[in-house]
Amino acid sequence: MKKLFAVLLILSLVLSFASCAGKGENGNTDVKEKKSLVLCLDYTPNTNHTGIFVAKEKGYFDEEGLDVKIIQPEEGTATELCAAGRVQLAIDFQDYLAPSFIEGLGITAVAAIVNHNTAGILARDGELETPKGLEGDKYATYMAPIELAMTDYLCKKAGGDPSKINYIQDYPTNAAEALKNNIIDSLCIYYAWDGINAEMTGEFDFAYYKDYDEVFDYYSPVIIANNDFLKNDPETAKAALRAIKKGYEYAVENPDEAADILIKSDETGALVGREEFVKASQRWISGQYKGDGEKWGYIDPARWNNFYKWCFENNAIEADISDNVGFSNDYLS
């Protein structure tokens, strides 16, 4: 009987150990190794990216069984890295993505970070009542064909002569200061960053593209994904977007706390000492993530397609990609 008791005791301990070994910290069984993926930002961390950093800081990626590394592009653009498969996810803008879709690069936009386009033209106070005021301006630009076509179109639509715009291939790090010091007269900006900075610096004129023509209510910025990644591991893509969506929804409800997370997460340290500005930017853009949409991330096919149709018809791009090219809502929860 003693030997039988000893055998049963040992068996009981073995089964108990095996049971414990199959449980995680919260007692969950079937613990799986986390899946690793890399997300590349388009630029240094800013309030366009806040929801991503919130998802990492708050453990939303962990909850989905993901180990996500967030990087900045060092060689090439974020889109090039994503198309090459060096990263699974990246950030870019619909207008900048057009050449990639025309060339057939293997990427797809899978979520809109901001519901409506926040881009527009910034100028000194009193100098841009309408885009006609761009006549004679020194206009700073990266010389992207789509931006130039849009600017010419808006100036002409307002009764101006776009041939009188002096395009300068340059872009200042501080738009407001460049305008105040008469280095330039106007340029395209995104309101959440350069617009808020200008607002806190002094009086400026600003005109949203979408307010002058609804066809310019395109998507900026968006999350893109590598097509092979989407094909081979769609569930991981969906899990990543669930976590990111939760991060942006947190930022909508808690802008100041989300801004603190962004500042803390920025390894460059560039946001330290700019807390007041970052929080002002975050409070503004937190209201834009979902905007008037029912849910975060959804890309409206009509808006997406109409913008590319305009680009083709106005010779800003060389091919018609206005038939649901380059985006998918299939990976959103």
C-alpha cells in the first residue's frame, strides 16, 4: 500500500506540473510564442502616430500575441521598405502612394489614421484669402507632381494665374518661422503639426484643400501593409490592426495621457521640452482620428477612387488607378 501511495503521489505531482507548465501568468492555457512584426513610421514620431505607441505602451499588441517593433526609415522610404518585405506595416499618404500603385509595388493601404484630409496651404496673415493669393508667392514644395497639380488647380479655380507661382524645391523644418522671416510665402502643411505650431506662434492664413474642392478629401496618412504578409498571414494583420485601433480609440478619449505616451516613446528625444505643443496637437487631432466616421480606420472607396480619378484626368499621374486600386477594408475588425 505504501508503494502504491508513493506511485500515485508522484503521478499526481507530474500531472500538476504539466498543468502549470501549460498556463501563462493569468492561468491561460496553450501559451503561444508571440509573433514578431515591424512597423515603419514615415517620419519622426508625431501625433499622427500616437495610437501606435499607445498600443505598444498599453499592452494592446501583447494582448493580441504580437511583438511589434516600431522603427523610422533609415535607408529608403517606409513604403519602399514595406514593398520589399523588410517591414510588414508602414505609414504613408494616399497622394504619395500613387506612383507605388502604378509601378505595381506589393503594398495595400489597410487603415486610415485620420478620417478626413487635414492638409492645406499655410501663408502669412492676410495673404491667402483664397488660393488666388498664391500668385507671385515663393511656394516651398517637394515638387511632387500631384501637389503641384493641386496647387495650380486651386489657384486657377479661385481666379488666379498659376504660372505666377514661384515654386521652390525646399521645405523648412519650421513652417511658421520660415513664413515670419519671409524666407517663403506659402507651403502645404498638415494642420495637426505645422498648423498648431503656427497657431501657437502668431497669426497666419490657412486653407484646407478639401474646403475648396471635395475631391481633395483624400486619405492622409494611412497604414499600409506588405501584400505577401497579408496573403500569408492575414490573421496577424487583423490582430495588429485591432491593437492599433484600440490605441487610437484610447487617444480619442484620453488625448493628454496619449500625448505623454508619445513623448515618452520618442527615442529621438525631440519632443521633450515641447510638451505644451504636443498636447495641443494631440487634443486637436484626437478629434480627427474618427471624425464623423462610425469607426476608426475605414477607407471610403468613393473618396479614394475619386481622388485618383482627378489625378489622372489632370495629368498628375500617368495611369488610371481609380478602380479600387491599392486599399482594402478587409483587415479591420
